[in-house]
Amino acid sequence: MRGEGVEASQEAIGEKVVAIAERLMSEHRLTGEAGLDAPIGEEGLGFDSMGRLELYAAVERECGVKIPEKYWGGKRVRDLRELIRVAAPA
């Protein structure tokens, strides 16, 4: 039972991160397809280095967490979801 709640919250966090990525992609007119396994960079979602910084900042702001910059090198959307789980509240 306990694991089901954690799984559900992880799914909700993943959905939120994907929604944030999709919104920023739309704003930047990027055509990649957002999903948990999508690469964040130009080979996936299409974000260049500045776009990746903007994505991390938006995730922090909208999820109410502070992700230490040393972890801002995640390669996939799934990595962002995992960082939220372990990040400190903002």
C-alpha cells in the first residue's frame, strides 16, 4: 500500500515536469516530443544550454524546490523528476 502512494506521487511529479517542458517548448517554438524518457537537450526536447537553464528554473519555481546547481546536468526529463523527489523545499 505504501509504495502505491509513492508511485502515484512520482507519476504526478512526472506529469508536472512534462507539462512544464511542453509549455516552454511551445514558447520557444521547439518541436520535440516531451516525455519522461526524452532527452532535455537539442537531440530531444530541443533546448540549448540557455533553454535547459530556463527549464530547471521553471521546475524549481513551479514545484517549490531548490535543486543544487551541481545536479543541473540531468540528461532526461526523468532525471528532473528524480531531482524534485530529493530536492530541498524552496
